[in-house]
Amino acid sequence: MWKLWCGLMIAMAPTLAHADVEPVPTSGTWDGLVHVHEVDVPFRFELRLAGGVAQGAFFNGDERVRSTSGSFAGNHVTLEFAHYASRLDVTWSGSELTGTYQRPNAAPYPLRAQPHVPPPKNSAKAPSIAGQWDIAVTSPKGEEAWRFFVRQAGSEVTAAILRVDGDTGTLSGSYRDGKFILSHFSGARPTLLEVTPQADGTLNLLQNGTSHYVATRSAEARAKKLPLPADPSRWTSVKDPNQPLHFAGEDLDGNRVTEADPRFRGKVVLVNVMGSWCPNCHDEAPFLAKLDRKYKKRGLEVVALSFEDAEQLANPTRLRAFVQTYGVRYTVLLAGEPKQVGEKLPDANNLNTWPATFFIGRDGRVRGAHAGFAGKATGTANSKLEAEITKTVETLLADNH
């Protein structure tokens, strides 16, 4: 696959084979390949160089995942993404960038990139696959189906797979040689998805070269009475909704905070179970920050229980950057390591998604929960979810009993 995609990039950008050698990499858009788990994932990113300062951004659809710092010296470019505790480290050869992308607790991802050149116009007529599909699965969490959202303009497609815990991010690509080749890499969630339309109207999906699935249009799946995707509003619950949801942790100043803290008394409380390592939690944070700003004066308290690896618990630099990046002003607590989530929240049932949110009324009772978060990559699923959560908050705020 590495050779295949390199060949494809060269075919799409013949001008890159020129004899002229650029002394420094250009500012602008770049086409990259990142090698993850034996799969080569195409992606696009931005790079801006001025003096010794480098700035960059990955793309998640129309959203940009921006670097927090960076440098450029000689032929070496470094970009830091502190809110992911990750680093892009590449060297300019005169015609391409080569190097690695490093994430915590993972082997470096080999990476290479060339300046972006628009691909040749694709004259192949692409079949229409736009709409909502169901993917039959047997997931480790016990799901029997996922949702697959597709938007299409001619041969160009953007899509996302939505599981109970969240989505893949925006998968982008086009139709070529009888199938759609879609990919995503925004510093996280590297995914290569091959989508092949079938004569019976279904789609064959090959994810990351190893996982095979079949997608059926959602309306047809209902007519055939195929299993439904999991309902995230019913996935997680509490053992006794009449009892307080017990939690505890330390804020970023080292103060211990529990559910009995006076700041929560008589308030509507959203308890968000998350981690700064979790891409879907990054998707959700701007929405929670907006809710907090809009409703705090009316009696809303948002508290994030952040479960981090041992190194970050000792020195939560990634979480601090997460808070700064998304303008978080609500309470954020270090609650433990991810493997301790059941131990730290013993009142919860089936708490196995990142993120998960509990809704607590002014009387301290748990009024509901929601597993995962459908990000903007899912289109209408995201707008529907945000509207439903907002309505729940407003209903609870209006209930003074």
C-alpha cells in the first residue's frame, strides 16, 4: 500500500518530479501519507513558516486541528500539539518532507509529504452513495450495528462512521477504479476506508486493510428488520437514580472536589467522563464550553472527570493544554486512570464509552445519561444531539423541585 499511494501521489502531481530543488519547504497545503498499523493513510495538512517559527494544522473536515507551537531551522520542521501531547518532526529533502508523528505510548508513525497539487479531474461517473447507512457489526462493546453518514458531490465524498462511543472523524476522498477511497488523519484516528458499491445496493467496506463490513441503507435495514444501532441515551445508566452520583478528584490546582461540594448544591450538573487522550472528547469539549457559558448564570454546573495515564496524572500538561485550547472554564478534575473508571464511579452501569455524560437535576437525582459524542463529522446527527442535550439542560434548569 505504501508503494501504491506513493505512486498515486506522483501520478496526481507530475510537477513534483521537477529538476528544481526548493531550498526550504513552502508555506501552504501539503499532501501527506502516514503509515499506521501496516496501512498508508493519505491526509492533508497546512504548514506556515516565518523566520524560525512554524505553524501547522491537520484537517477534520472543515475543522482545523492547529499546532500549539513549532519551529523551523535549516531543513528541520517541528510542530507541537500540546493538547494531544503529540509532535510532528520532519526534514525537508528539497522535494518532500519525511519524518515521524509521535503520540504518547505509541510507536512513531512514519510520515512523508509533498506540496499539494490539485489532482487531475476525474471523469469517471460515480454512483450515488449519499445518505445514511447501517453497518452490521459484532463489536467488543456488544453493538450490532453502527451508522455510516455519507455526503457526496459528484465523485467527491465526505463520510463518518458513528459508533456508540463516537465517530471516526471526517473521512474524505473520491471515486476511482470502481470504489471510493476515503481517509482520515487529524493527528488522531488514522483510518483508510475503501467503499465498493454492490449490485444489490449494499456497500462493501474495507477498513484499514483488514476489517470487512457490509452497509445497508438505513431505511432498507429497517424494512428488513436488521439490528438497530445502539441508542446512546440508553447505553449507560446508574444503579439507583434516587441516590447521588458519587465522584471525586483533584482540580488542576490540587484541590480535592467531590459531588458534595457546595458549588453543585441546588444546581443542574452535567458530569462528563472524559480523557484528554480521547479524540471524541476533543470533539465534545467546545460544545460543553458553550453550554457552560450560556447557562452557568441560570444554575448549570459542568464537571469533567478526566481519566489520564499515570504520567499525565503526575503532571497533567496535556489536560492543561486541552483546557486552554477549548476555552474550558468549567470544573475539571483528575479522577484516575482509564482502567479505574468502574472503581471510581461505582454507581454507574455499563460505563464503557469515552466520553459519557450524566445529567443531574437540582435535587441531586440522576435524570439520564448519554454515551459517546457524535461530532461535526456526522452532520445532522451532531446537530440533533446538541439540540437534544440543550433541551435536556433547559428542562432541568426550569424544574425547581
